[in-house]
Amino acid sequence: RRGEDRRRRRRCIRDGQMTLLGEAGLRTLARLNHETACELADRLGAIEGVEVLNSSFFNEFTLRLPRPAAEVVDELARIGVLGGVPASRLYPGQFEDLLLVTATETNSESDLLVFEKALRGVL
């Protein structure tokens, strides 16, 4: 019951914030989300052995890595970088080399650079 109330409150807050943004604000927010994700995908896709699999996306995309994604995420976490979700976590025993990554308007240019450098370092 408490969890349901908490989820309902969060949903109301989120819906209220979206209403305050208005149509133009939502369009701007969506554009910023997409631009940030595209920038991160370009940076990560330029790393040797890394391939961006999605030809189109909004703010989430999938990377093929040259080694198991779960190991990469663990190594990134050890240095304080949240590196995404290994697809194998959602599909056990499958897609071991795929990493699901997201970027939003809350990610700064320096966040993208930190992620890029960290991923290069662990690969």
C-alpha cells in the first residue's frame, strides 16, 4: 500500500512538472534529450571495438562491446561511473556483449566525457 501511494505521488509530481513546461517546453526538453543521447552515441561509437546498433533512437541506444557488458559495467561501477544496463540482465544467457545506454538533458558535457574516457579505459 505504501509503495503504491509513493508511486502515485511521484507520478502526480512528474505530471505536474510536465504541465508546467507546456508544449514548447516539452519540445525543448525532448530536443535536449535527443541531442545529448546522439552526442554520447557518437562519442562511444568512435571507441575501437564499440558499435552503436540503433540506426535511430530517442535517448536510449544499444552498444555492442568487444567483451561481456556485465564485466564492463562492474568495472565502470568500481570507478564510480554508472555505465548502463547489460542486455543479459534482461535476457539471461543472451546478448552478453550488448549494453543499453541512456542519456538525458541532465547529463552535462563533462558527464559525457567522463563516461567516454572511463569506457575507453576499461575496454
